[in-house]
Amino acid sequence: MSRYQFEIDLTHLEQIIPLLVRGNPLALSYWRRRISSLSTQQGLLPDGNRRVTRLLGVFDEVERALTSGKATARRSPG
């Protein structure tokens, strides 16, 4: 993957993560694979590596929040 394509993918993922909280038409596993695929790129610049690591952390938080919210919604009386 070229550095240009890497930058486009990373920027897109940084923009999409906040939208996942509002509703996710795609499975969380899809987004995790997209982020993780960037972490395997050879020759990452330090900034790219830092951004991927930060994005994985943010995704972990979003995933936990969404999972907790779904568990809470299931327990709440309808």
C-alpha cells in the first residue's frame, strides 16, 4: 500500500469512529479489521504508527461503550 493510500485510509477511519456511536450499519469486526490492516503496513512513519495505535485505542473504547450499552438496553424493561 502506498503512503498516500495509507493516509487516505487512516484519515477515513479517524473520521468514521465517532460516527459508530450513533449507529453502525457495518459490524464492528469490519472496522477493527480495517484499522488492524493499517498496523501491518511496512515502513510506517512514526506519525502513522502513532495514529494507528491511538485509533485502535479509541476503537476499543467505542466498542466497549457500544457493547455495554447493548447489554444495558437488554436488561432495561422495554
